Amino acid sequence: MNAYSHAHNSPLTKSDPTGLRPDGPVGGNSYNDERWASDRGMTAGYTKKSGKWVWKQTPKKDSASQKKYSNYRANTAHYMIDDKHARKYAAGVAAQAKKAERERARAAKTEKREMGIKEALSAITFGNMKKLWKGYNSGDSMGRCLSGSAGIGVGGTAQICLVTTKRSDGKTNYGLSFNYGAETISVGAGLQYEMYGSNPTDFDQLRGDNTGANASLGVGVSVSGSHECAVNRTGDKVDVVLNSRGEPVTTTSLAAGAGIGFEAGVQSSYGTRMGQMFTWWSSLLRCVAPRGPRTSGGKACMKFLSRRALPTP
């Protein structure tokens, strides 16, 4: 250590004009002495008398400091080193570290959740309506649903859908889905027929949770629209679901029905359940239906189908 550091690099005006003040119990300048003494219920430090540095420590008067000082005097060699006070101090430090880690994880979870909501809110702004319509009209999955909602302030929702999903291998899955959820702000109730477009390439990508934004208005007849992002929640972890092309799975829906009230804001659905009814190879329908098996086009189809080990008509 630089000898002048005891005097904050100003030895002529500070308390250590020669820069030769001795180190305290934990080394360094007077600040370290004060910290060491405070942990033991005292004030302490070096003062210069008759040209010599003299160490002086004085117990504080308050009850908390008196308790610390008493514990220190009972075991000066081990106090806050390897005794119960040291263990208690270490436990406190560890608890603070765990609390900080939980707060960081909670903040990360909130950030990821807000990311999906912000994406949804951005998508339904006027400047992105073309993108929104494209997501609805040209998705890999289509849904035809019956949905209901009701609430005052915070609303509840439920939905059952007939779903078709075009897979990357050319097949199409048909199935039923069900989910429930919540939305804010919600004032009123409604029952609607809903159609949605989405970009998952497999039913597994539709399972789980969704978060996004919605708007609905009804006075007898109600209309609504929403945009959601699919997410997976595992404990405190939230991951955006991706399809086979690496795109975030999003769903855009339009609905009409009967209802009264107003809803607009954040919408979340939970635990979407998918039940597959059957899989259809659309190439079979496109190939065989318009042609007889004995025409030239039909023969080409027969060859196409035989390569895929499908039964021929």
C-alpha cells in the first residue's frame, strides 16, 4: 500500500502527515478500523500522542452495540471468524444472495411475459394491420371455435375449437382443442363464433399457454379480434414456442357473436389441450379425386402414391 493512502494523498493536511500510521487489525486506512470496531460494538482507531501512534477502542453505549461488545470480549480470538456469530453472519449473506437471485429470476420472467404482450400490442396497431391480416389468412393452422367470456374488471374466457394443422411432411392433422384464460379490462359477457389463423406446424406447438392482446365490443351483436404468442412456462422460466421453421408461434383471431360490453387489453390462455382425431394426406385427395386411375394423370398419381407405400384405389 502507498504510504500516503492513509492520509488520502494529502499528508500535510490530514491525520497522517508522515504516511507512517500503523495498520489496524484488518489493515488499510481508518475506514477499515471503523468497520472492524462497529462489528464488535465499539469505536476504535489510532491517535498520535507524544509523537507515537496509540490504538484506542471504546465500547458504544447503545444496547445492540453493548451486546456485540460483550460477545466479542467473551471470545476475542474467534468472534466472527468461526463462531456462531460468524455462521449467523454468513447465513445472512447467503439469504440476501438467494433473495437477490429470486428477484432477478422474477424480473426475467416478467420481461419475457411482457415481450409477448408487447409483440401482440405492436401487431394490432394500425400500421401493422396488413401483417396481422397475413398472419390470420395464410397460417399453417386454422381454427373454428366457439368461445365465451364474462367479467367485471377481470374476465374469464373458455374456448373449444376444431383445428387443422398442415405439417411439414405434407400431412394435415385434424383435432379438437380446449383452453381457458383471463383478460383485462373486461366489462360484460359474450358468446362468439371465432376463426383463427396460426403458424404452428405440429399440434404439440399449440399445447401450453398463450399471452397477447385483445379487443371486443358488443351491444347485442359483438365483434372481437386478438393476437397471441405461444409460450411454455416451467416454474419461473418462460420460453417462446417456435415452429419447425424457427418462427415464434403466434395466433390471430377474428370473431362475431352475441354479447354486451367492452373488453380491451391483455389476454392470456392456459393449458391448451389438443386431441388429435385423424391425419389426412392431402396429396392423396389432390391426386386421385380429379383423375381416374387409368388416365395418364392417374397413372402418374399411382406411381407417386406407390413410392409412399400408400394403398392405391
